[in-house]
Amino acid sequence: MTVDQALDSDFLTLADPYRRELQAHCYRMMGSIHDAEDQVQETFIRAWRGYAGFRGQSSFRTWLYRIATNTCLTALEGRARRPLPVGLGAPSSDPSDDLVERHEIAWLEPIADSSLSDVNDPAVMVVRRDSVRLALIAALQHLSPRQRAVLVLRDVLQWKASEVATALDTTTTAVNSVLQRARAQLNAIGPTEDDLVEPSSDEARTMLREYVRSFENYDVDAIVAMFTREAIWEMPPFEGWYRGPEAIGQLIGNKCPADGPGAMRLLPTAANGQPAFGLYMREPDGVHRAFQLHVLDVTESGISHVTCFFDLTLFARFGLPAEL
């Protein structure tokens, strides 16, 4: 029996409409879709058990968020943050150096847009795209869990300081103090891209078509030409990261196992409110199999960031086949 089957149907009728936005909330806190799903299930169990005592002093939605936030805080006790390679603190890597894998690190994970969309209308995002951008989720990981909770509740969900204080069993003064420190810490990490173009815009569509064409033709010069001057390329679980079109081009030209045009094929998807692609590599038997998932920052002046995830379990989560 699943957790949902064990819960009262009347309670699920009330709670289910909030499942996807709660999943986004838990994802912001945890940095992992696997962990976020676990915390949403735990939230529903706790809420169901406590529903008889719900007095309606706040909205049902606010009550669920309060439970979800504290569930995540409990789960985060003693856990290390989930980074991306660029967040490890090391300088950018030399593309001629050997690639080093770090499987002992719990890396940040992307989330499929399909997990954040209205089930009745997949084109409608239940949450704002900018609230789940990969850069923001990575930046949140630099905050303590409590700072993360306060910042998300205040700046993303737009709760009042008094509401956050009630949810976290603290004072408004303490909330404002934590928020001030969290904002300062995020600013110190550095600004995120502010000229991202909407994935559905004509400009983005043209650039993404060229991205696919360049990779499928294994045209390294064309790939390099698409990146901005300070573009970043990273690919967990490899710890290195690379800055600038030249370094990215050298990496792809020297380390990529593609053996020529047709070796790679790309299928479009969407992650964290951003364009993404499942990349398939042709193997010796001629079959293209899942290889890595690309999540892109597309700006007015070119592609500014690509994060390539080698976790092949992501393909099923994104509704992508294992082979073509």
C-alpha cells in the first residue's frame, strides 16, 4: 500500500492541489528532487495525523507549508549542502587535465518542469520559473537550513515576517535578522544572470536549434561560437568546471567520446524553468544511449552556463527514453 492509499481520501482531496508547489518548496530547501518527494510524503503524513487539530487560524495552504518547512529542517539536520562543481570553491579547471569523479559528494539535482506544471494543463507552471532556476537553488545551498527557510518563505513565497516567525517558532526580530544575513550571503556569492531569455521566445528557439545542430554535427567551432565570453561549463559528478568558450571547446574536443557527426543526438526537455536536453551517445553497436542531461542558461548574448548531469536516472524522471 502506498502512502497516498493509506491517507484519508477527504484529506487528499484537500491536500493534493498543493502537492506540486509543495514539491517545489521542498526542492528549494533540499536541492534534490528525490529528497523533496520524500519530504512531501512526510508532510502529508504529518498533516493528515494533525488535521483533526487544524483550527483554521491560517489558510490550509499556509498550514501545509509550515509543516513542509519544518519537515525539511528536520531532514537537513547533520546533512552537508548539495553543491555543483563551481560551488566547491576551486578555481576553474584546465581542460587538458584528467577528469576527476567525486561520487562521495551528494550533488545538487535538477527538477523536471513536468513536476512543476499543472497536471490538467502541462503548459502552465504552478510555480514561477525564476523561483526554481538552477542558479538560485545552487546559491541557496550556501545558506544554513534555517537561513534558507527564512529567505524562501519571505522572498519567494512573500510571507510576512510575523508569519515566518510563527512557522519557525521564533520572533519577528529573529526572522528579520536571519533574513538580513541570508540576503547578504547570497549577494556575496555573486549575482545571477539577469538577461535570461524566455525559453519560448523566438530568440531562444533559434539559439537552441543551433545548439542541437552543433552538437549533432559535432561541430566544435560552432559550439564554441554560441557561448558568452564568461560562460561556464560543469558536469557533476566530475569536480572540475570550465570558464570561457576556448576552455569549453577544448574540453568538448578532447574529452568527449563522440567520434564525429551523428555520434550524438539531443532530445529537448525542460528543467528548473530552463531549456534542457537529453544527450544520447552512439555506442559501438550503433545504438544511441542516454549519456548526460544538459541544463542551459540562455541569455541575449549567447549561452552563459551549461550544467551536464551524468545521473542517468534523471532520464526517466524527465520522461526521456533510455535509448533511441
